[in-house]
Amino acid sequence: MNIIICSTNYAPELIGIGKYNTEMAEWLVVQGHQVTIITAVPFYPAWKRASDYSACSYRKETIHGVTVWRCPLYVPNQASGWRRILHLLTFGLSSFPIILSRIFSRPDVVFLVEPPLVCAPAAWLLARLSRAKAWLHVQDFEVDAAIEMKMLPKMLQPMALWFEQIILRRFDRVSTISENMRERLLSKGVDAKKVRLFPNWVDVQRIYPLDRPSEMRQELGLSDDQMVALYSGNMGAKQGIETIVQVAHLLQDTPNIQFVLCGEGAVKTKLVHMAQELLNIRFLPLQPFDRLNELLNLADIHLLPQLANTADLIMPSKLTGMLASGRPIVATVAPHTQIAGVVKSCGTVVAPGDEEALKAAILSYANNRDLRIQKGKAARHLAMEIDRQKVLQEAWE
């Protein structure tokens, strides 16, 4: 097949949607398909354009057999409100001519990843003009999340919801990454016959429990009796990572617990400032992919904070790696959410913003190695169910 993928995110971005787009595109090439991705200049998660890419010009390249078209993109220092809207609109406008020009390549499938939904008209039009299948894959409900987080001005909310409803009903197939998000698609009026579950995956051959301590433990000078509580990923507004720093304050006199926060993002400077007097918290930059397994095995437990009003609008991409590493997860989400449903068998769920409950959960693991081992095995078992090969084979068969 000739497959066109449209998304703002792609390699060399290491985490989030870009990681999944890259792994899927390269897997499709290995299966013998012709794949083109129309994407933006790399910018995530630091929200800063990669220095070797221009913000104002187009660029074509080939990465591991995938044809990559880079389109101009405005990248704001702070992705909020009107700046976020302008960020999305610039990609929607700059990618429009490239998307439509693919009609001459006669694609069989046009695969759009949301966010951004602003590219949907061009992707749908390309599919119709070329008689290809139009497939929308929802990684985040960006309109709902923007409303919940008050990032979308009230005057634009009705128009955004109307636009989303029209788009969702026009595509031939609409997939998403969790059961709760699938139910939300149905509640928005999408025909159940069009809806598919297409979960995020993990390569369990690359991410796996080590039979030795992580090399990073020695690099950080951590003793054998210190339990590491790790957060790794995007440091953005949707995560509620401030709660981790607040709990680190509460546990600063507990020497056997060390917090490690690894990644980049819009709120990292704020977090570093909040933690400047703490000795029990370390900050690390985003690690290269060949160090990811060592990083995830640095954890004795993983921390997965989420804001209360966004936890069922997204399914964090970092969760799959946590599961594959075979470590327990402590998540701050409401009990009815999809994240809670996953975590309850392999970790602990506490209410968002409840610092005392999060503190108690962390202490329960610090004082019980057997519990960490038990929950870690359960996590690894879940990861085996979403192995990369299995998920992609079922989605594209």
C-alpha cells in the first residue's frame, strides 16, 4: 500500500506521539509498504525548534525508508491560549499544499493523527480526491483538553466543538488508544462501525527488566538502600508534576527515598525553582533512546501524575515503557479513569492533588520490597499484551 501519514510529530523526537509515529512508519516500511509522513520541524518536548531545521522553509528527507516532508511551524515559548492556536494553525496552513500534492502519488490510506485536528480538512480532501481510505487516529482529545484546561477562549469553544463533530463523522475509520476514549468517540456521534481500538504499544525486546542494577544508579551516586521514585517524560501543564515536588518536600527527611525527574517541557524551569533547596530530588535531561532501558530500570517505582480534569482525555504515552520495565506505578488519577483501570493491578492509584495520599503510597513501596516485586511482575505481564508487533499487526491487517 501507499500510505500518507499526517502529524506534527516525528523523529528525531524521542517521546510522545512522535515516537509512536516513527515506530509505526518504520514498521510499515519493513512490511513492504510505501510510507510518506507530512510533519513539522522537531520541537517536542522542549517546545523549541531543533537548531538544524528552519522554521520558515520546507524540507524533504528520507529516514529509514520513510519519506519525510517537513513543514514550517510557529513554536511558542509557552504553549497556551492564542499562542497554542497559532501554533496549530501555522502547521495546518503550511502542510495544506504538501498534503494535497500527494494526490499525484495515488495513496491507498491517508492516516491523520490528532492532534492536530486542523489538518483534517486537507487529509480528508486528499483521501476523497484520490479515492483512498481516510483514517483519523485520536491520541488526545485536544478540543476537550483545551476547554478543560482553559486554554481555549470561551468565544471559540462552540465553534471548535462543532468543527470536531463534523470532522469525526467524515472519516472512514476513527481509532483511539483506550476503551474510555473509544466510548467518548461514540458519545460524540461517531458511527460505532467506524471506531477501532488502536492502543499505544511498547517494544518488549528493547524495554525489559534488567537482572542487575541500572548503570545510572552508580552514575548518580545512589546507594543500594535508596528507593528511586522516577518521573520520566514531558514536563508540561497537563501532567501536574508540581505535586511530585510538593511531596518531595514532605519526604525530605526520609533519606532512603530519592526522586528523579527526567525530561524537558514548558514547566521544567518552574519545577527546578520549586525544588532548589531539596536534596532528595534530581533533574535529568531527556535521555537518548539507547539509554531508555537503563533510565526506566533506574526506578524502583514510577510516578505518573495527571491533572484531574484531563486524565480521561489522554492516555500518557510514557505508561507503556513503565509497564515494560517491570516496576510498580503510582498514578494520581480519579478511580473511574482508563489510567486507573490499568494501574490498579500493577501499582497504586491516588486522587490528583492529594499530597498526603501520594506520600503514603510512596512510603508503602519504600518499606516493602516484596510488594514492589509483585506489582512489577504484574506490570510486565500487562506490557506483553501490548507488544509492538502484536498491536501493529492487528491494526493494519
